[in-house]
Amino acid sequence: LEGSCRTAMGAHAVIDGGQLRLVIEALVPDGSRVFRREGVCAAQAEAAWDMGLALGREVRAEGGNLLDL
């Protein structure tokens, strides 16, 4: 997401039964809006990498300039 120190961002991943569940979010600097995406994929490095990039792009596209990145 290439955030700044004014942009709150987070990611949380859980592996369960061979699946990876990933939640990412970014908040506008004043915290008034949250942009969040979730996904599930096979718990394999390439699948996880691809999903993380895709979810990050979605958050960035939705938040745009509001995220002050």
C-alpha cells in the first residue's frame, strides 16, 4: 500500500486446515473511514502472496487519495 506514517494500516492472517484467511485494512488519517478487504486461499506461499497483493490493490483503489499515501 506504500503508506505514510499518518496512515493506519493493518493485516491479520490465520492458517486453519490448509487455508489462509487474510484481512487487511487502511484508515484515513482522522479514522473516520476504514477500507477493509478479506480473502481466503490455499495456505501456500504463492497463493498467499497473490491474494495479499490483490487485496492491497483493492483497498488502495477504493481509498484513493483519502488514504494520504
